[in-house]
Amino acid sequence: MSAKKSFAVYEKRHASGNVGYRVDLGLVNGKRKFKSFDSREKAETFSKKCQKLEVQKNPNLLVDLDEVTRHEVLAALARLKEYRASITDAVDFYLKHARPAKADATIQQIMDLFEETKKKAGLSSKYITTAKQSFFIPFRVQFKNCLVTDVTADACEKYIYKHKEWGTTTRATHIRHLNVLFNFAISKGYATMNPMESIQRPKKPASNSGEKVLSVDQVIQLLQYAYKNDYKPECASLVLVLFCGVRVDEVDRLTWEKIKLDEEKPVVVLDNTKANRRRVNPIPANAVAWLEELRGTGRVTPANYEGRMRYLRKVSKAGCKQNSARISFCSYHVAMWEDPAKTSLLLGHQNPALLWNTYRALVSKKEAERYWSITPTYDGTGEIQTVITQAEARKARGKRLAAAVG
């Protein structure tokens, strides 16, 4: 076939935004000509037809090829003959299924493009930063920032399973984030395959949520330490997670003006949520008592929120693990009201059945009653007020203020 007539198919994006396709007809009277189509399928069908006609008009073009290339073509034809396929069929299959990359790019270049694209799309800065720092950078270092097309499935599997200190959840999380990165590279034309897809997924472990549920005494110890040792922003943050169903990262985006303590039915308004679904969660009476004591202005959380919370969990010696506050809310709320749909709504979950199966019967109803009685003055002993009213909460606060003034 003449080199001047490749009959290649090109995508053409018009000023109107419509996409069309053109077939390169080669040079005609010294000028390159194209034929336009409204779909890729029509353009490729026409291209194949032109290629076959060109071959029929020039049966001896193999003579123009060098010796090595000619033998390679003839060998390929011999292998295809057994399957009754032509070179055109083989090329079409390769282009359809292998999809060779449009250009080379290193892991770092894909990371940079990923970050830029996701920021433009308005994704959470926390998600972008966490993905980069915790998953992408260690992967880039391990593979010495090679081309993404040079990363093999075998090498990825060794990378995931060589870290003996990684648990099942950690491995699964690495696979999930790297899978997203490679799919992004494919969508942008810098890769042809996702090596993470063929990696054996670790078996999901049995739920250990029960191990992270805080006892009532642990919750009291944690809150009282924060309350009495000048950790009031951290204390308010904990109250919102422990008693109001607010996510840890949602608290960090929350301001005091969104906490409506003075309304007949106090609520916390959550506009900037993980799934971008607005929630308005009621504030129970025991949490009202805490938040009235801790009320401030501006952001609820302090500067260096995550670092200060880690330090508080440590120095309080309450045995509070990461995510324990949210898991405790789920467990005690389900035990108290036995309404998984209501609990799911407060959490922003879409599947009440999953929540019910995970958190049901992790704590007793009696302990739940104690949990929802935790106020700044409740030390875990004495009479339990199953559900203290707002009036009772305000009355108790008035007594504390009077005692302080006296």
C-alpha cells in the first residue's frame, strides 16, 4: 500500500462541540484530502474498504519492503491463515482491545494530572491529599517513577503483598486507590491496561467494630480530660461525633453558626458532607448541655485538628482508637432506639441493612441509656436519665453558672 494513502481515522471536534470523524484519503492532486463521517464506526468501515481496494490495486508492494519486514509479514500471514484471518483483521483486533498508549508518561506526571483534574472537578482536598501522600507517592518511590506503561501486574502484586505489616484492609485500600490512578491514566490515553485489575484481592476480614466501641467510662474520661485541660475545641468536636452522627472530617469543615442550639429543637446543619448530600441532624439533650458550655465562634475545630486529636487520645489515656467515636455513636444509637433507618439517615449511609448487621447488639440497652446521659456533670454513677430534656439541660447549666458566680 502506498505510504501516501494510510486511510487513517482521525477524530475532529467542531467549534459547536460536536465530534466527527475523518478518513485520510492521502494526497490527491498534491493536496491531502479527507472524507468526513458522523460516527467512528462508519469511518472505520470506510477505511477498511479503502485499504482492501488499495491492496488489490497494488499486489506487489511487498517488494518495496526490506527483507526483514517482508519475512515478518509473511510469517504473520502464515500464523493467521490457520484462523482464517487477515492482517487487517489482526490489526483491527489489536487496536480495539490493546489500545496502545497515545504518549509516554511517568507515574509522577500521571499523579500531577490526576491532582489537577480532580481539583477542577471539585473533589475534596482531603481525598486528593490523602490519595497522593498515603498511596501514590509510596508507589512512585517503589517503582522509581518509571513510565506507567512499564508497570506490570506481577510487580504490583509483589508490592502489595511484600509489606508484612499491612493488614487486609490496608492492602485493599492501596489496591483501590491505585486502581483509580491507572484507570485515570487509561482514560487520558497514557496507558493501555490496568495492572491492578489482575491482582488477587485480599479476603475481607471479619468485622472488628466491637473492639473499637468505647465504654461509657472511656467516653466520660476522654470528654472530661478535654473539658478540664483546655481542649475545648477538641471536646466540642468529639461531642458532635459521639452524639450527633457527624463525621470526623465533616466536623473540620463545620462552623458554630451551623450549630443551632437556641432553636426549639436544636440541630446541626451539615452542608459540606462527604457525599455532597445535605443533612440536618438533631442534637440530643446531653449534647446540648456540652455544646452550650463549649460554644464558640468561627470554625469548631482548632488549627492542626488531626494532630491535636491524636495527641488528646494519647494523653487522656482513655484507650480511644481512631474512628472509635463514630463507631461508638453507631453502636449506642442502634442499641438505644433500634431503628437502623434512623441511624443510617443521621450517618449519611444509604444501606440500613449493612449498618444493622454491623452494629447491632455490640452494646446493651442499659449501657446505651448511660451513654445518652453523659453530660458535663454526669460521672457515670448515680441515677440514669434515659433521655434528658432540653429544659433539664438548661436548668443544669444555670445551676453550674450560679455556682461559678457564687
